[in-house]
Amino acid sequence: MIQPSTITQLLEAYRSGELSVRQYLHEKLVQAQADTRHVWLSCISETQLDQYLEALSTHDIDDLPLYGVPFAIKDNIDLAGLPTTAGCDAYRYHPESSAFVVELLIAAGAIPIGKTSLDQFATGLVGTRSPWGATQNSFDPAYISGGSSAGSAVAVATGQVMFALGTDTAGSGRVPAAFNNLFGLKPTKGVLSCQGVVPACRTLDCVTFFTGNADDLSLLHQLAAVTDPQDSYSRPFTPEQQTVLPSTTTKPELTKPIPTKWQGLKVGVPDQSQLNFFGNHAYQAQYEQVLTQLKKMGAELVPFDLNPYLEAARLLYDGPWVAERYAAIEAFYKADPSRCLPVIQTIIGQAENLSAAQTFKAMYQLQDYKVICDQQLATVDVVITPTAGTIYTIEEVNQNPVTLNSHLGYYTNFMNLLDYSAIAIPGGFTPEGLPFGFTLFAPAFADRALISLADAWQKTAHLPVGATGLYPDPQSRLDLLVCGAHMQGLPLNHQLTELGGALKQATQTAACYQLYALAGSPPARPGLVRNKADGVSLDVEVWSLPLSAVGAFLSQIPHPLGLGSVELASGEWVKGFICEPAGLEEAENISHFGGWRGYLESLK
């Protein structure tokens, strides 16, 4: 069966008959039911799926833009027919109707597979604060998925659904996107209705989307950005509003629309002293690599003062906005706080000691920050930051749940307080194979401009969809194994990235190879030789390269290296660098270091 990675590809497969709508969706339901990463809290039944399919059969595929597209719903968003728990079983209720956004998507033909796990009451950025267990990262189950929209992100990243709904108050729709190699749109507050959503902070909450590509985000935003008269915080999204910057005057100040291309785009870049990677040098290197690539794409990188934004961010949990979280579940909480997880009791319980005077003082302080921040934001088109400065293992978060969670909100907590739009974008992978993501933010109502910029980045970066190994573009690609200076972060890696190469996985060869440090001028290069008698398993990387770029890449490879076939530890064979025997003269056997990085480390 073919594996579509975009909504467009799925609909084309339906139209051509390559995929059966009924069979595909039943297989997706079975896949969800078999999940082992703590993604789902409940799934629809076979009977419910048949009812959705029966309703779908009365329409033509060309009439519904999401015809038969499977999606997931964070379990603080109502879906009729399944319970809503908000991550707390004692809070469970059975909604009579679906949330406004869910109804719009179903009316467009989308099929909900089920409800996904979250940090309890959407309070957390880690994905571990659930009585049903921590949701595991889609790339490495030892790592956190990010939260609070944990299950929604992993459901998309593992190919169980085509897109998912989450929510974002402090970063819950962006951090999980970054940790799972996805696009996460945090739209302008109120543009997507929050009717039918269990509130965290009603004045700040946003419904968000997770997708594997920007085109899908664009379609979903157009379908769901509908004014909801039942939501008192709903705001209309019109093309005219995309040109409105937040203003401190009563009359909105009009300015030019945000450009949708990187060429000439003024990108605010925070000073190094204002960035924090919490000791994660791999994330720092990835962020710098993104900046280098954006400059090559024509962006103008402009120094930007992030300090007032970081100061505003501290108000979210150090200020009275935590009282909004308390107000959302006050009756439930006061009846028996022990029904909440201890970490949730610690966070929400502190709100009982906050006064009205403290609240107003914080509101005044936030308004002061907003005046400063809006003025600074008006000097650039967008601002770029890491989505998160680091990532942690599940065990690390369990040992220090509050402090490490706060680290993940360093770049995200101010966004809704200051009423900005933002998008999390996949940025590449660390040498350990973990995703890195960056965020663009801009004034309110810049949602679609940000999606366009994300699309332009995607067409250059050529990254896979989540953890599926699939690509959103139909362009033919070649998997290419590298074992030396072309590996990520090493001197010749740019030869791959400049041709649209993307890291697919860090892995090992079968235990039948030897590695040599070749003689010659820098950069230093290794030679990989198959030797079944005395071979070992070596650390390597597999990159995906557009087929049209293979010739240009090979033209840069000097003798005695060439392209051949290499066996991986999994038994799979891929194209990769091999060395002619003649090149081993005066070469040093370095196989005992386990790979090129191990050898380089020994030289230090």
C-alpha cells in the first residue's frame, strides 16, 4: 500500500483508486489501537468509524477538501461520542456535541480517529504529566514528546493520522512540534474558536494544528478560521487584518503586509547573550545552521533585543495568570485536590493565595511590556528563536519536573500574553538523530504569512515528515550513507545541505566493515572498506538527497572514494561512500574507535 504523507497525496490516492477510503481508515484505526507510546486516551469504535464512512459516502470527494482524512484531537477538546478527560480521569465527562473547530473539520470530510494524551489540564510542556503514562518521543522513546499536546504531536509524527488538533497557552502547540519534527501553528488568539475546549487560561488559549507540511497547515487554517458567535473571545480573520500591527493607540496603525518570501525579509535575531540552550550544544549548532541557511535564502538578519519579551514571559507562571488555570477547574479542584497529579496541585494550588490587587498590578506591568515589545517588533518583519533550547529524557523530567518544564517555556511563554502569532518549523537533526525546531513570531493576524514562510523553508530544507521517513514532495530521492567529513556538523556537511540533503537517521553498519583515516590534505577523510573476516559495526549517517542532485554531489567526491552499496546493521543495503583498496596505502586503521566521530574525539 502506498503511504501518502500529505493531504493532497491522500486525496489523489483515493481518486486514483490506489487507496480505498474504507480500508485505509480502518487500518489507521487499528494502528492507533496498537500504539505503545501512550498517544491515545480513547479511540472511536469500528461501529463509529462505519457511521462516519456512511456519512462520507453521500458526498463526492471533490466536494469535501478533507474527504476521508484521518485526524486526532487533544483530549481537552470535545468530540461527541467519546469522553473528554483533560488528562484527569475523575474529571471525565461525555459531551453531547463536538467543539466548534471539530465540527468544521468533520463537515469538511475529516475523520476523527480518537482523543490524545496531554499533560493534565494542559498544564505542562513535557508530555509526562499524565496518570496514563508519559507520551514517548516519536524518534527515541527515552525522550519526552513535549506537551501539553503530547499525543497529538506523536500521532502525526508516527503517521497514525494526517494532522492533529492541540491547544497552546504557553507553548503546548509548538514545543511538541519541535520535538517530533513537525509544523506547529499557534494562530492569533481567537482566530480558531475555543468553544468546546476545556480552558487552561481563557484569555490566552489557542487551538493549534500539527502537520507534517506547510501546505496542509494552509488548508486547515482556511477551513477552521471561522468566527464563532458562541465564543466570546472569537475574532474574525480577514485579509485586511493581516496588515494590522498591535497598537497602543485606540486606532489601529496600518502597515505593509508581512512578506511571504525570505528574500529581503527582515528577521530579528536575538543577541547570543539572550539565548539559552541549557547546555545543549547540539541544539545551539542547529540553530546557528538555520540562521546560516536563511541568510543564503536572502533573509536580512537584524540584531533584536529579546529581553522585554523574556521579562513578560515570567508573568505567566510567576504572576497571577496561574489563577486562570485555577478558575477553569475551581469547583472540581476545591472538592478534592488529590484527584489532580501532585505537580498540578503545586502549580494550580498557589493561585489560592493571589489577590485581586496583585492581578491588576501584573496586568499593568504586562501592558507596559506590550508597548515596548510592539514597538520593537515593528522594526522587523518576523523574529526567529529556537522553539526550545534543549530536550530532556523522560527520566530527567521525572527527577526535576518543575524546573526542566520551565526551561522549555523560555522562548514560548510570552507569545499569547503579548498577542502574537507564531509557527514552529522543523530545523534539522542533532548528531544523535533528535529533531530541532525553530519558531518565527510576528504580530497578530500574520498567521498565513508565517505559513508561507514555513513552506518556502520546507522546499529548501527537504526534511522528512515527522518520524515516518516519508517526504512531502513527490520528488525522487536517494538514501546516501556517509561516514566521515560529510556527517552533520563536520566540515563537508554543507555539500549535502546545499543540495537539499536531509538527515534521515544516525545508525550503524553491519559488523563487517573497517574504517581507515586516509592520508592527504585537509579536511581529513575516512575510507570505508568491507571486510567480513575482521569487520566491526561503525557509526554512520544516512542522508536523503534529491535524485537530481546526486550528480552534482558526486562530482565533488575525490579519488579514492566512490559510491557503492553498504550494508546496515538492520540488514538493509543503501548507497554510500566506499574506498578503493589503492587508497589504503599509508592509511591508518581506526576501526577500533567505532566511527569517525570517535576517531576525531581521540585526537583531542
